[in-house]
Amino acid sequence: MTARSAMAARLAGHPTAVAVAKRIGVRLIAGVGVLWGAATLSFIALHVTAGDAALSTVAGQGANPTKELLDQVRRDFGLDQPLYRQYLDYLGRLLHGDLGQSYQQRIAVSRAIAEQLGQTVQLAVSAAAVAVLLAIGAAVLTARRRPWRSIASGVELTLSATPTFVIGIVLLIIFSFTLKVLPVSGNDGPRALILPMLTLALPIGAVLAQVLRSELEEVLEQPFILTARSRGMRDTVVRVRHALRHALVQIVTMSGFVVGGLLGGAVITETLFVRQGVGQLMLSAVTTKDIPMVLGLVVFAAFVYVVVNLLVDITYTLIDPRLVTR
Amino acid sequence: MSAFTATAAVLPRTSRVRLRPGLILAGLFVAVVVAAALVPQLLAPHDPLAIGAEGAFLPSGGGHLLGTDESGRDVLSRMVYGARPSLVMGLGATAIAVTGGTLLGLAAGLGSRLTESLIMRLIDVVLSVPELLLALVVITLAGAGSTNAMFAVAFASIPSYARIVRAQTHIVRRSTFVEAATGLGIRRSTVVWRHVLPNAIRPVLVLSTIGVGTAISAGAALSFLGLGAEPPAAEWGDMLSNGLQYISNDWFLVAVPSVAITLTVLSITVLGRELRRRSEGRST
């Protein structure tokens, strides 16, 4: 593309391909940087705790192993190598998807995660979908409509201030113990998924609804809404077809909050509903002080965060030209 | 990102001073919780750890307003005594987090470009991990227990505070009164201490009220996971996870601490939001 046509494109409000690629490239480098930082911090934590680690690997705490045995374990974990070598090896293994070996379970951390991931993805993705749908529904139906607006924001405030496990317990008391329509716990079937999914979705959906409504109310003040109404378009149609499209862009900035809420909430939700998954894996690793497993899961969480944010960002860069031209 | 920074830009700003009923109720409830934390012995009808002779799983009524738990201990008394550890967790974790966040944020906002980018990239890295997982890492390395849980919750929320302080420091240090003070030849440390810090920290102090509620909730979550306070201490999160074992027979044991935690967090959030609304109304 020549400089002249690039200028023309910019004047017309359309981003040039170069500008889009540049924005995506910058985000990509930043994401890789964050992951590198997370890996480095994880390596430092592993290294600082490695002394006890070799011991606890042999026979748990309080054991009194021979020096030969300890040296053997150190060699097995590569702890006898110089530090920079260990660091480079660690990064090299991460690039191959190897997150290290669990002390307690004696299997690869990446394998343990892979075994548990399906259940958690099912839970998190369905909860995210429910949260976004609830937020859109609540925001579109109640924005600038008194008294519904006040009622909805009261409910949202309560839900966002309620701890995740309390929401789960309330749902359990209502649907499992009083109405007896849904199972208390377990992994099997869609019926067992409903309560954990709602538990995870409600607090996230409440925060999203608050942000979306305030954005929607701002958009509804814009002149083009008045234009659409003056053409005789029905209020609901204006809201969904015109206002919502603009308001949804604001949700981009929330993707980090959503991913964080889902991953953190998964630990609580899977514990409460006795479900298998990555959250359960994390909790059992914490209680057994399985440091490589805990750090491996944290690096994995950072990876998920970076990838999701990057994907959302790229999608919106392509959809919304304002993000580049502004 | 934590929930309170996410919702920071949401509320409509009104500068009118108006006391809504919700605000009064929230204030009253916080007052009750503070009273329970300060003088639980005056409010609780029984010893929270004493095992009653009347028996376990007693329903409400009689000598036990909220009944007794699985060991025959008075539920109301345990709820009253549970206020103190919750408030200590909320206030302690927030104080540590605000102090750490302010130091980091000031160092980033006033330091050299290299210092600033180092600190901010570090914060980006830490923010890429959910707060609960960060707290769990601290507990794995330091061990469980209520003090460690407090530090874990604090550590996890330092980055959010540091970001706000840095942004604010940037605004303040370019303002005319700081330029004037520097122009008058006042020492840099005095300028930072007397002029930059007080102005940079104000929005953080307002946000930290909401942060107290968030910290109480996070601390209760850790106790719920069995990583916070040790039994038999009267602590809401622990009462809750304990009661969960008996939820199919007697869900009341779980409902009582749930209501206590939720109302406390909600009341503090409502008060914090009002505070934020007013401070923004005045400053703009």
C-alpha cells in the first residue's frame, strides 16, 4: 500500500492493514513478555524452595535420607546444574508444553492438567456464556427504564458483593435440598452442571451487567439513536440493533476480569459441588504443598489469560476500526 | 483485575447529599459488626467454644436463639465472635495491600523510566494470574493459617492498588502546585511527602473501603477451602465449611454464617460506593 492510499484510508476513518498488523503485533509481544515474566517468577519460586523439595520427594517431611539418595534426587531434577543452565532448561521445557513433574502425584503436571481440563472448560465456557447472556438481557431490558433499573442494579450489587460459595450454597439449599430437583454434586450429565454453572456465572454476570448498562445508557443519549427512533423504529429494536452493538465493545476491557473470575471461581465451585477439574487439582496441590503442580497451574492460568485476551483483542481490532484509528 | 476496579467507572455520579434507606441500613449493620468485633462478650449470650449440655443440632428458640451446631455450641454466639477475625482479615489485608501498593506505585510514578517500566511489567505479570490463585501460591509457600491467609489476600491485591497510585502520581507530579513547590527550591523528599503522596493516595483510600469488603470475602473463601483459620475458632468461613458436612440434615448451620458474610461485605461495599461517589462529585 502506498503512502498516499494509506493516508486516504486513514482520512476516511479506515485503519490500514499495516496499522492493524502493528497493533496486533504489539499485543502479541506484550503477551509473550507477560508469559516470560510469569515463567521466570515461577522458576525463582521453584528454585528457592528446591532444597526442601528434594527432601520431601524422597520420603516426605521429617525423613532422614542418605546423602547418596539426596544427590540422586538432585541429579534427577537437574538441581546439580549451574543456575543459568537450569533456567534455560526450564524455559525450553515450557516451550514444549512441559510444566514439570508433580512431587506428590509422580506424573507430569501437563498430563494432570490435560486429564482435568475438559471438565473445567465445560463449566467455565458455559458459565461465561450464561453470564454474558444474563448481562445483555438485564442491561437491554432495564437501561433507562425506571423502576426496573433500580431493582436490577440492586440485585446486581447484591450478587457481585456475595461470595461465590454463598451463591452456590443458596442455590443448593433452594434447588437440591428444598425443591429436590437438581443433584447436589458430581460430574455426570448436564443436570449436574446447572448449579455449578449458575454459581460461577451469577457474580460475573452481575458485574458485566452493571458495566454494560452504564455504557448502554451513554449510547442511548447519542444523536443517532434519536435518528433511528424518528424513523419510527420500536424502542426494543433500537436498543438491540443500534445501542447494544456499541455498548458490547466495552466488554472487551472486561475480558481479563471474566477470565480471572472464571479460573478463581472454578476452585471454589468445584470444591463446593465436589466436581473434578483443574480447580480441584489446584486445591489438592496447595494442601499437599505440591509446589511444581501449583506453579505449573499458575503458569497455565497466565497462559490462558494471555491467549484469551489476545484473541478478544484481535477480534475487536478487526471488528471496530476506532480501536486503531483513534 | 479485581471486581472493585472493574466497577470503578460504572456508577452515575451525583453530588447531591442524600441518605437513602439502603445506606442507613448498611451503616447500622457495619456498626453492629464493629461492636461485635470489639466487645463480643457483651453481645453473645454464651461462650462460643463451650459445648452445651442441651445437645447438638437444636432448632432455634429457647436458650439458643439460632440453635446449636454439631457439637452443641451456640450458633448465635459463634456468629458474634466471628465478626472479629473477619474484620481483622479485611482491615489488615487492606492496610498491607494499600501500603505495599502505594510504595510500589510511588516508586513507579516518581522513579526513572527504567524503574517504572520494570515495576509496571512486573505488575502486568502478576495481574495475569487470578487473585485467588495468587493467594493460593502464597499459602503453598508460607503455609495455611489465618495470619498467612491475611498476607496472601493482601499480596494478591497489591498490583491493583499500585496501578491506581502510579496513575495518580503521574497526574499530581505534573500539577502546578508541585511545580511551584519544586520551583521554590523545596527538597524533593519534602515535595513527595507533603504534596505528592497525600494527593496521590486519596482515590486509593476511597477505593480501599470497598477493598475491605473484597478482602473479607477473599479471606472467607480461603477459610472455606480449609486454608484459613483453624477450628474450633469461631470464624465465619470455617463455620460455613464445617456446616457444609451437615447441610442435608440442617442447612441452617450453613445459612447463618453465609448471611453474616454476605451482609457484611454488601454493607461495606454500599458504604464504600457512596464514599467514592461523593469524593468524585466533589473533585469534579
